[in-house]
Amino acid sequence: MKLRNVFFASSALVALASGASALDLEFYFPVAVGGAAADTIQSLTEEYMSLNEGVNIEAIYTGSYADTTTKAITAVRGGNAPQLIISLSTDMFTFIDEDMIVAWDDFVTEDEQKDWIGGFYSAFMANSQTEGKTWGIPFQRSTPVLYWNKEAFAAAGLNPDQGPANWAEMVEMGKALTVKDDAGNVTQWGVHIPSSGFPSWLWTGVVAGNAGKLADQSGTKVSFNSDEAVGALEALVALSTTDEVMAPGILDWGGTPKAFFDGQAAMIWTTTGNLTNVRTNAPFDFGVGFLPGLTQNGAPTGGGNFYLIKGSDQAELQGAADFVKWVTAPEQAAKWTIATGYVAPRPDVWETETMKAYTADFPQALVARDQLEFAVPELSTFEGPKVTQTLNSALESAITGQASPRDALDGAQAAAEAILKPYF
Amino acid sequence: MVKREWIYAWALLLPAFVFLITFTHLPAVQTLINSLYTTPKGRRAAMFTGLGNYQQMLSDPVFLKAMVNSGIYALVTILASILLALAMALLVHRSFRGVGLMRMSFFTPTVLPLIAVANIWLFFYAPGFGLIDQIRVFFGLASANYAGQPDTALYAVAAVTIWKEAGFFMIFFLAALQTVPETLREAAAIEGCSRWTFFRRVTLPLIMPTTLFVSVNAVINAFRLVDHVFVMTKGGPDNASMLLLYYIFETGFRYWDTAYAGALTMVLIAILAAVGIGQFFLADKRVHYR
Amino acid sequence: MMQDTALDRILMRSGGALLALLWFVPLAYAIWAAFHPAAFEARFDLTAPLTLGNFSAAWQQAPFARYFLNTFLLVAMILAAQLVLCTLAAFAFARLSFPGKSILFALILLQLLVMPDILLVENYKTMRALGLVDSILAIGLPYFASGFAIFLLRQTFMTIPKELDEAARIEGCSLLGVLWRVYVPLGKPAMLAFGLVSVSHHWNNFLWPLIITNSVETRPLTVGLSIFATTDSGTSWAVINAATLMTAAPLLLGFLLFQRQFVQSFMRAGIK
């Protein structure tokens, strides 16, 4: 047994020594939008290696976002950290709390601080920076939008080229679009806002559209039960109770595009990450618009950031940082956006010829960019998953009619404050 | 005095125990120790808290909900899967045309990965375009959202477990049924006793040890099979389908509160040990004195 | 036979057929979705065109051939180790008396109850110390000693008449000789039964392999399969189902071909 360990340990050492180049880096990445994204990451990594002699980056596909976080934290605790990972932007506080990431500020020059870090949309930087430092670099970022079925609009006597401009219009149109059969059962719902798993994400958009804000940038304060938030939840619940334009109960996230394609719902709320999917699979013309707001425009951002992981020497981390600078540069970022449907995180990406050609052919892709002006950060706090889960449970209990919106949110606020107490 | 037999026995056990201790017992003891401390964070070291994590459970509504749910889930899945498994075994233990297909159909759920079949079941339950809803609409019933309503979510998840397990347990019963001597059956036929009487008086006592073995497995699985919860409900809506192991998972690998997760694990092990080991020794006695 | 009327038989058989049909629906659906274009995922139209496109899409998105090989090596290695280690241990528990027997047996039973997934972080540290991160061996090591196998084999060995091994000893067999000549042959059905359980479990295991592997050369099928179950872009059931069928096919075929042997081995496995 023991001898064998020595054997394996030494053969691992030999492998390391023989394969050693100037810089060996490991990079964990999740895939949340289908297999093509993994190939794009691999080919970008290979391109970078061919341009930079002596740098060897091993891009390791690590499952979903949650799996990636699990794997990264396990590796860090096991003393085998990668240099670079992509994970949820909302994990920033968790990673800071684990003391497992380093800020980017030490790896950029003053010019880069201004031109590179300063060049990202501020909506995306909102949950990439705290304590005066930059911890995350936006990469696979998204935001939810509204998709509508033009055929269904025409059939209901609505203008197929005009989506709802605000919440009231969405309800109005939803009523016209809700179709019942002779027995009184609904065959087509007006609108479908998924609520399984993480209802807080889309609901953040409803709150932003009602001029509300759920958390501050310190990650220690939340306001779940403000009047704006309660109003936003009441409006959401009303869709299936008083307005009767949405199916009751928790609606599955993954099944949302399917419900749209099959004509079960005439309007859906879902991520821009679905653009390519909808474009390929919808058997009808569709429109894309901003999330309709109660009093103003508003939408959350979502998706993943690059993080630098503690535990490697300065040169390795610098190497990882240089790779990120290259891969977020306009040409590379444009390739990534087109392959996946994620929102390009910098204005200069949209100026490239590649992106211009793409958006000329597919103008729906521009909606997400234009909506960024009204975007708010996704809910992110210390003990983030726990606080968010508290909110999700409260939202679910209100959506399924177990509690009134105000009671549910009062409860979530109290629970969240208790969780965040040690961080004040 | 050390006997030669002892040395042999220990030598035979040594290899297995090296692995067991390295990869199960030591880590488990470490988990137990961790459960007496607070979770270390990068910025705050672990502090000894004694039974603090265990006290926290008593005022944790999600934990209490998970306990109740796990109880219901265990009761439903154990009873249903064992009864169905027995029924299936009785159906297919004699040969007739198509019996192979029937066995195959009962058994396939066992070899399909639970994560993948969970997606299929999610489609069955989906409101509107889901299979069950399509059937409901065909019969003029209103649409239903089984996985998305608090009063049905737990049972929607339990149904998948039953479907997955019954065929596996069937195999054990099938094996047991083949041991019922044909002569007894013939004798019973001559005496003119009914099928039900024969089953109750002869078959059931003969397969009792198998039933115990199967129920041990069913109990353990009732607490261990949660893969599909990840895909189907994530414990929701509002914790309606929250099960103890899923909660442990969420606490340990989503909230990274490893100490509290460790304490929850100890509770789970205690429950399983109480139920499981009790049954083991009961089953063991039967085998001994047969 | 017993006084079955024809009606009885028809009722039972048709009830059984109905149950079997019900049990088959999920697999049937997987087959339906895998062989039709995505547009027919939820529309059951008998005239829908057939396609193999979902399979080729799945095949292209991940190096499945390599994953098949890894998975095959993994389950074979685990099963071989389990059979050797657990046969030795089960034999000791079934036939020898020694101090500490019940405590050691209780420790074995404990392993049935501890969830290996909970021990991820600790086990990862061990693998790191052994220098085994990202190897097929590391995926398998924690499962080499199986409490379930030891328990099952012990039960089987206990049903073997003592006279047999006394006879073997008189002929001059050593202890290991007795194990090899008498117990292993008679325990074969139980081993086969356990083998089925072990193979199907490790074929489908997901979380630990994901954590401990980093490269295509070591990853098993399930980790490759997870690439399709994406969250952001909605679920493509057609491709997921094609990938699922592909990964489960060897097990399904295996059972189809050997189902009689499996059932008979369970029958003779001493789990009565």
C-alpha cells in the first residue's frame, strides 16, 4: 500500500517535471448554455497558447455554476487551487469570506485600471467590486428580457411588432392572449414568468421596475420588505390570481422556452442566454423587448465573472490575469457573445466589425445591450446562497398562495438580518 | 493467548479495513469533530461551540420541515415500493409469453441514471405541455402543476423514487419466490385452499427474511436517494419537498456551513443507525435460527 | 396448479401488463424524444419524422468514446477490488471466531449508513496527499471496501454447510484453499448479483467523479452527460434523452441479454 503511494506520488512528480513549461495554469469553467460554449472556451484557450509560447493553460470544464463553486472550494480546501475560475458574479462575497480570491488591482497597470477595468458596463461592475477593490471580471454575463410570439399577437388582434412597454400593458395584452377551450380550460397563457429554483432573479427585475432596490454594495444590508418590493411581489402574484394571465403555481425554468415554442405561453421572461435557442427552435416569428416595468424600466444582471484564486505564486496569477485581459478584448469577446448569446460586457465589443455584422442580421441581440442602462446588480450578499434561498422560499410561498406577499417578505427580511448579523 | 485463527481472521480483514478506515471512518470522525466547532471561514477561524450546532437545529424551521418531510417520504416510498415490488414479483415469477419484456420493463429504472430520468419526469409533470397534463386535457380536466404546488411536490418526488426502486426490490422477491417448493403448491391445490390463503400462510412466511432485507435497503434509500430533487424541485416550493439529505447538501455545498452540515449528518446517521441496525439484527436472528 | 379460472388469469395478466406499460413510459418517452426532432418533444404525432441528429449532436459535444472507456475501466476496477477485499472479509466474519468480531462488524454496517458524498472534502484532501487527484484510481478508491458486499457475501457464506469445508480441510486444504475451492464457487451467484448492483451504481455516480477529475482522460460518462443538462438556455430534451440513452445503453443491453442469469443468481445468492 505504502510503496504504491510512493510510486504514484513519484510518477506524478515525473509527469509534472517532464511536462513543465514556463507557466502552467489551471482554469475551471462552468457551462450553462449547452455544449457549444465549452468548445468555444477550449478554442479560445488554444488560440492564446499558440500566440504565447511557454504558457500552458488547462481549461477544465466543471459542470454547472454550482458544481464549479463546489469543485473550486473543495480544491482550495484540499490545497490544490487552480489559478483562475469562472463562477457566478454573486459568489463574490462567499469567495471573499472564504478568503480564496485575490483582487485584480495588483495585476493591472494604472492605464489598464482605467481603460480595461473601467471599460466594462457599470451595470456589470456593480457586483464585481466591493471594499474599493475589483474582485471579478465580467465575462459570461446575461440579463433577462421578454420574448413575444408575433403570430399569437396577430391572432389576438394585437400589433405583432409591438411588445408591452410596461407592466399594465403586459397584463392588458396578456388578457387578450389568454385563450380558453370550450370546457373553460386555458390552452394558451398570456405570460409565463418562471419561478422554479431561483425566482429571486427575475423578481429583482420586477422590483427594479418598481424603483426598488434589494441590497447595497457592502453585501451586509438587504431590504426585502420595502413598499416597492412588496408592491412588486403583489403584482407578480396577481398575474395568476386576479389578472388570470399566467398559470398558477411554480413554473419550471428549464421548460420555459418549450412552453413558448409549443404555444402554451405567448410571452415569456427568460435570459438572453436563450436567444440562440429561441432563434433556432421557435416555429414562428418572435420579438424581444425590455422587461416591462411597473413604474420604470429595470432588470437584473446575471451570469459569471472571472476570479483569481489565492494559493499560487505571483507570476502564475499574473499569467492568468494576462490571459483574461486577452480573452475579454473586443475580438475575442465578440466571438464568445456570438457563439453563446451572452451579453458582450464592454461597449467596445459592440463596435467590432464582427458584432456589427451579427447584430445587423439579428437585431434582437441589441435589446439586452440597450437594457443595460437600466440594469441593477443581481442580489449578492455575504452568506449569499443562504440569504438568497431565504428570499426564494418566501417568494415561492407567496406565489403558491401560502402567505401574503407582505408576510412572506417580512419573514424573509427578518431571517436575512439574522443571517447577516455577524457581518455588520 | 493469541490463537492462530485470530491471526488469520485479522489478516483477512486487514485489507478491507485499511480502505474502510481511510475513506469512511476517519473522515466521518473528522465530520463529527467539526460539528462541535463553528464553520471556519477564511477570515474567521473555527471556534469550539460544543453542542451549539445541535441546538441551532431546534430553532431552524427548514430543518424541522425537512424532518417531517423525510418521515412522510420514507413512509410512502418504503410501503409503496415494497408492496409494488412484491406484486411485480408475483406477476412475473412464472413464465408465460411476454414475461421477459415485463421483467425488463420493471427493471429498467434501476439502470437509468437518476439525474437523467429526473428530467424526463419533470417533463411528465410540466403544466400545459407535460405528458400528464396532455392526458388530463384529453379527458377535459383542468391543468395541474404537480412539481410546482406545495401540496403535491413531495409526492411528485416520491413517485419517482418508487418507480426507480420497485423493480430493484422485485429482483430480490423474485429470487425468494423461486424457493417456495412446488410440492407445497401442489399440496395446497389438492386441499383446495385459495390463492390468497396460500400466499398468506405459505409464501409470506417463507419470504419474510427477504422482506426484512429489502426493507433495510428501502429505509436507507428513503434517506439517500435525493439526486432527482436537485433537478426537479430543489427542495421547493417553499421547502415543501425539502428532504434531510438534500438539506445537508445545501448547507454543506451551497452555504458552505460545513460544521452545521456535519451536525445534520450526525442526526441522519443516528436515525439510520437506530432504524437500520435494529432491522439488521432482527434479520440476522431469523437467518441464524432458521 | 391452483384453481385459477381463465378469468383470473386474464385479469392478472392484463393488470400486470398495465403496470409494466406504466413502468415503461419514461424509457419509451426517452426513446421517442431521442429519435425525433426537437419540435416533437412534446407532440406525439405518429407521422413525425425520425432522426439520428440528436445522437450525433450529443456525440459531437463531448468525447463520448473516451468517456465510455474511462467508465468501463472504472467500474471494472472497482468491481474487481470489491470482490477480492470483500470476499476475504466476509469469509472471516462468516466462518472464523475472533475477538472484536461484533465491533468490527458494526463498523462495516456503519459504512452502509454514512453518505460518501458528505465526506467529499476530507476524501479530496486524502487523494491530494496521495498525489492521486485527477486519476481513475482516485474515483474508485473510496468504494473498494463495500459494506454492502461484505454483508451480502457473509450472509451467503453462512448458508454453506460446514461439512463441506471440513471435508476440504481433511483433504489438506489450507484456509485460503478452502475459501477458493469451496466458498468462492458457491458464492458466485451472490457475487454476480452484487456485481450488477455495483456496476449500475458506479456507472451512474456523479458528484465525486466530477470533483476529483480534471481531464477528459479520467472523466466518466455521467460527468460528460451533465454538459447537456444546462440551466441558462432551457432544456433540450431531445439531446439530453439521446445522450441518456447512449450512456445507459450498455447496461440496458447487458440486462436484456443476461436477465435470466441475473435473476437466477439472485435466486441462489442466499438472500432469501
